[in-house]
Amino acid sequence: MIRLNLLPWREEGRRERKQQFQRQLGLMAALGLSVVLAVFVINASCIGLQEERNQLLSAENAKLDVHLREIQQLQQQIAALNARRAAVERLQSGRSYPVRLLDELATRVPQGVALKSVKQTDKLTLSGIAQSNARVSELLRALNTDVTWLGQPELGEIKSANLGQGRDVKKIVEFSISLQQSTPEEKLK
């Protein structure tokens, strides 16, 4: 009978399988490391690309901010110019108002009435002297006619006074009338 000893052969097979397993394990570890490294490199390049995009966007935003400031300054300048233009137009349209007012007053003031002052604020205030109360009422009626831009006259104050001295003393009436005013152009529109 022949006796064969298979132990060394089996052990050698085990050793080979163990080495093959270790090689495969090393190969898998290397492959896993290379995959992790590849993912890391890809992520790093994506992050770098995104940072470049962010820097580009930040630079463009800074440029746009400069342009927006310039636009705001231009809008402020335009608004200031429009305000100036409107003021000039208002002045131009109101240029003839004092002339028209004085012309109306000259035609409406009756004989026996003299105006001492004409003040123009938010209201038009006329103060003067008259020979009698009847002359003041005549003036009020004359001012209350068809001139719509002069408004409704209101008698503010009326008092009698003396003009002159000695024998030349004359009785007169001092009065104050206020009128709500608007520009003639507003009423013509």
C-alpha cells in the first residue's frame, strides 16, 4: 500500500489562498483608496470651480453696485433739475400776475378811495383810506364781481380817523380788506 502525505500540499494551497486573499485585500484597499482619492480630487476641483464662480459673481456685484450708485446720483441730479425747471416754470407763469393784479385794482378802486398798501402773503391784504363808509362798500362790491382769481373780499377792519390839523381836518375812514388769492392761470385752466 502506498501512503501519500497530502498535508504539505494542503498547507501549500492554504498558503496560496491566504496570499491570494491578502493580495485581493490589498488590491481592494488600493482600489478603495483610489476611489476615495478620486472623489476627493473631484470634490476639490468642484469646490475650486464654485469659488471661482463666486469670486466672479462678487466682482460683478461690486461693479453693479458702482453702477447703481451712479444711477442713483443721476436720478438725484435729474430730480433736482426737474425741481429747478418746475420753479422756473412757476416763476414764468406768475410773471404777469402782479401786473394783472395792479391793473384790476386800478380799474376797480372807485373815486374817493386810496390804497396805502398791498401785501401779498397767502392772502392779499389791501389797506387804505376812503372818504366815507359808502366808498368802502363800493370798493367791496367792485372787488366782489366777476374776477374769480381774486376770491371773496373780507372786510377786516374799518375805523374813522382825522386827516390834517386845525381847520383843514377832514374825517376819513381807514380800512383793511383781505382777499383769498389764486393765480389767474389756475382759474383759466
